[in-house]
Amino acid sequence: MKIEIYGSGCPKCLELEKRTKDAVKKLNIDAEIIHVFDMDKIIEAGVMMIPAISVDGKIIISGTIPSVDELAKLLKCE
């Protein structure tokens, strides 16, 4: 599973990265987590609001920071 976190590096974006890592650890899944800071790449990915997350190229969250439990539920479904 490839998880990309899109964000400029602001506190909200960094918190989403932390929560995502916590959710992956909680689920004990094998995932590559990449934080994309480059705004051109963020726009190219189709992200309209940051922070955002994509799983295997599909945007699943945009403009919000879900809890670790909510992230775990979303990642479990992907």
C-alpha cells in the first residue's frame, strides 16, 4: 500500500502525517508513507484542499484531519 500525504508542511499537515502513521501501526499493515510538499505535485495529483491523503493514487481525504480511529477505518477499507 502506498500512502501519500499532501501538504505544505504546516502543523495540520504534519499532524495528519503523524495520525496516518499511528493508524498504519495500529492496523499493523505494510505501507509506504510519503509526504508530498511540492505544490506543483500536489496540484498535479488533483488535490483541491490540503491536507490530503491518497492511497494507491486514490484521494481518500481532503481538507480535514480525521482521528486515528477514523483513518484506520478508511485504510482498512482500501
